Amino acid sequence: MGDRAWGDLQDLHNKAVRKELARFRGNEVKCTGDGFLATFDGPARAIECALAIVSTVRALGIEVRAGIHTAEVDFVKNDIRGIAVHIASRVADLANGGEVVVSRTVKDLVAGSGIAFEDFGTHELKGVPDLWQLFRASR
């Protein structure tokens, strides 16, 4: 596609993501080049935002994946850290293009929200103790 076209597509992607983050009151922690790390004031809002991003950028011909987990994080300058960040990253790594995958913790917290979940299996997450039950979120 070439550098210029790739850069233009990446700009469209980033604008679309930031628009959805603003709509769902997400806080962009950082852009990693081809991905985003964001925090939210609630897990349902995070899921709804991720589903909207998947749909919006699909119209650009891009298939993204999202991983969502909720837990305590440490705020350090303009960044976050802690095991919760690693868990969310590992969950995202397991998702396929066009999927929003969440931990059981997230699923349990949004009971009654109308968000649908499909069992995604139990997984070992690299560098994280225990097995983790994951779910694919949808509308």
C-alpha cells in the first residue's frame, strides 16, 4: 500500500478510535503505533466502546481486536501499570480480528447490561498466575 497510504489509513483509524473514546468517556493512556491503551469509568462503557471501534474501523477495511479486564492499576506520570494492564494485553493477544474478548471479572460486573457473551475458553496468560476464563462480547 505504500508509506503514504498506510500513514493516511493509520490517521483515519486513530481519529475513529479517539472519536469513540470521547463518546464513551474513555481516557487514552497511550497510542502504541497500531493500538491504544485506554481506561474507563466502568466496564460496560469499555465494552461498548470496543464494539463501536470494531464496527467503525471495519468500514475502513481494518479488523481490530480488543481485550478488556478490570482491576486496580497504578498511575505513573502519564501511564498506568500493574498486573491488570498485563492481563488486558494478554487477553487482547488471544482475540481474533473483529473480536472483543473480556475476562470473567468484566463479564460478572456487567450482568444485566444487555451485552451478550460467548464462552471463549479457559486460558493460561503468559506471566500471569492461574487459568483465566474469557468471553467474546457482542451486541
